[in-house]
Amino acid sequence: MNKTAPQILQIAFYGPMGVGKASTLQKLYQTIPAKERGEYCVIPDPIEQSNANTLFFDYNIPLNPLHLAAVRLRTLSGKDSAFLTLFGSTFCVFLFDCRREKLPQNLAALEELKNHVASYGPAWEHLPLIVQLTWLDSPNSVSPEEVPSLLDRPIAACVQTNPASGSGIPELLLSILQIAMHYVPQGHLRTYKFPKLSKQYQERAGALAQACDLAAQCRNDKPWAFERATKAMALYPELGFGTIKSLAYLENDFFTSWNEGVEPEVKLFWKKVAQAQLPFRKRDRAREILLRGSIRNDLEFEIITDAISDDRFNDSEIAALGKLLAQYEAKSR
């Protein structure tokens, strides 16, 4: 870990569906003093199939000797997946549903967690696991004493909570900080440079957010799921994505349909964009690249890959696009 630059550690809350992940995050947010917490961010599901909104906020820790400026507390609501929840996290709070009939779901979630860290790290034996017990007040619940043997792995801490009432949440937060302060110096937990969004990024992201709002207006204030997600992702980027380069990918994905569409709302959209003096203009990026005769970067490679099957190009143009893809792939090897 870089000892000179302030660092941030991301902590994931993971467990079976209905265990109380979103409620836990909300109660943690309410527990932390306002001056020590960032904004509570909700990134909508881009396609509204799983309803698995991404939720996170930063806890800006008071001065400490580790240069650990903050921890980002993160989870997904609704239907969960290990990859999406644990993305960028090397520290996990595993929520254990103490309703005895939920034991198979608990064990399945734990196995998914184990498989995830086998592929993405850290080593399973180095993963500090805090177990958060929920639904302890249900009839015939699993007792806290049974949990370690049921999970069959070492536990860094085990905390009894009720996410609905907030009981045990302060104790959970204390355990998280204690474990972080213990394990970070050992190098077992990956940290990131504390994100500082540049002025250029903030201005460009704000413009993209305005464009998302205008898109909704053009469809009678009914934004598509991807437009709502794009706005949130631009304004509240995940760790490692708050750069002009990452924003360019987001812009490309957002404007693809608006650049290629011919519906009446497309014309209205670009009129509104011009009236708002936003730094975007309707473009045919694929045709621009074709006329230039070369692919410059990975983003343009993706644009041509998507466009090569588009019926707006004739056979000779498609052949030329394929040649550009082959040339870029050969150059990138």
C-alpha cells in the first residue's frame, strides 16, 4: 500500500436474498455522523431485470496512522450475485440468515463467495470474514453458537444484529473498523488511492447527467433504466472509474442509440442538447472511423465491433470495417 497517498478500502456486504443487506447499509449510514460520511449513492439496475440496485457510501474515517482516509461500504439490493456485490472489494461482511429453513441459501451464498475469491482474490485463507447474524428473533432460529461450525471456516468477528430496528449496527461498525485496522498493515487487503474527481471530470459528468434528463423529457419524462443508471454512474462513479477515459466509455454507450436513431424524439433530443449548450453533438462515430481509415484505441474498436453488423453499411464498407478490426488486433498483440 502507498503510505504517502490517502487510501480507501472497499467493504462488501454479501449474503442470500432477503437477509437484510440494504437495510444494514441504511442503518450504518444513519449511525455515522453526517460530517464523516459521503452521499448515499444508488446506482439503478441498467436493465431492470434483477432489481439489484448498487448501494454504497464512503465513511470518511477521522485521522488514523494507516493513511486509510475512508472505507466504502457497498452492497446490492434485490437479487444478488457474488461478482457484482464483491466487485473491487477485498473485505467482506457475510450476512447470515438465522432462520433455520434458510440454511441452504446461506451455505450456497458462502460457496459463491469462496468461488469468487478463488478467481479474483484475496486468498480464501486471508479473507477476513465478519459474520453478521440477522433474523435471530424468528421461531426455531439458528443459535449464534452454531454458526462457526455451520460455516466451517475461521471468523474474524460475529455480530448479532436486527437491520430493521438498528440493533447491533453500531457494534457491527466498530468490528469493521477494528478488522480493517488490523489487516490493512499486513497487506492482505487491497486498497485504492482515495478518489478525487477532477474539475474536468465533474463538469463533463454534470453535462452527461443533464443529457440523461433531457432524454427523459423527450420520452415524456419516462427515462429508460439505462439512462437513469448512466446518470448515477457518471455522478457517483465506482472506485477506479472516476476518470475522463472511463467517462468516455459511458458517454459512448449512452449516445449510441441517440446517434443512430431516426425517431421523432431523437431530433427533439439533439435540439434540446443544443439549446442547453451541452458539449455533445450528433455523430456517426463508426463512419468517422471508416473515413479516417484507422482505429485509434479500444473504445473505437468496440464501436466498430458493434457497428459492423449494422444495416446502414453496404458490403464494401463492412469489408473495410472488418479490415480495420483485423489491423487493430494485429497491432495490439
